Amino acid sequence: MEIFNDQGEPVREKKGGAGVYGAVPINAGLVLERTGGAKYRAAYFERFPNVWCHGDYGELTEHDGVIIYGRSDTVLNPGGVRIGTSEIYRIVEQFEEVTEGIAVGQEWDGDVRVVLFPRIQTAIN
């Protein structure tokens, strides 16, 4: 497994899309074989040549550890800085006053801003 930047180059200690060179899981191979695979190829193989990109957003550490931040389709990009919504939720969940919430990207002045909608407990002492 590798982490790829937006140009399809493997990177370390930087966030990017997770993928695997050349290999595909057995289940994926069966789908390709049985269906001709046009939709499957479009979803998982068209981003970078010979790389199975499965949609996770993560980072490889200097010691070959892997941090998965969440799905790449839940990644926001305010000011060109990619941030996974799971990174926001991890912080928000530390506040006992917040029962749940959702973070979204909103188009704003030619960019994207992150807006958080928290649900606060009704009775806070």
C-alpha cells in the first residue's frame, strides 16, 4: 500500500489517497472478470495508471505505520489544505457538551470554508 499525492506520486509523512500498485483484492478481480468492469475500472483504476485507489485518505509514517483519516470523498479542501472530516470529528467528540455534529464544505468567495453544525446537550450544568 502507498499514499499518493494529487500527481500520483507516492509520498511519506504527507496526507494523500491510499492505493495499491498492480494488485487487486480477489473480490475486485472477480467483479472485473464477470462484468467486463467498465464501472469498476472507472471507480477504482482511472485515477492513476496501474494503481487500485480504494477511496481512503491517509498517511504513511516514517516508521511505515499507516494513519487512515477517513474516506477521500469526505475530505474538505479549504484554501488548498486537505482535511478529513474525521479529523474535525475527533476533536469535537472530546467535548461532552456536544452530542453529535456534522462538518461540511461551503463554497465561499471562490474558495471553500468549513462549517460545523454541532448538536449541543439540552441541559448543561
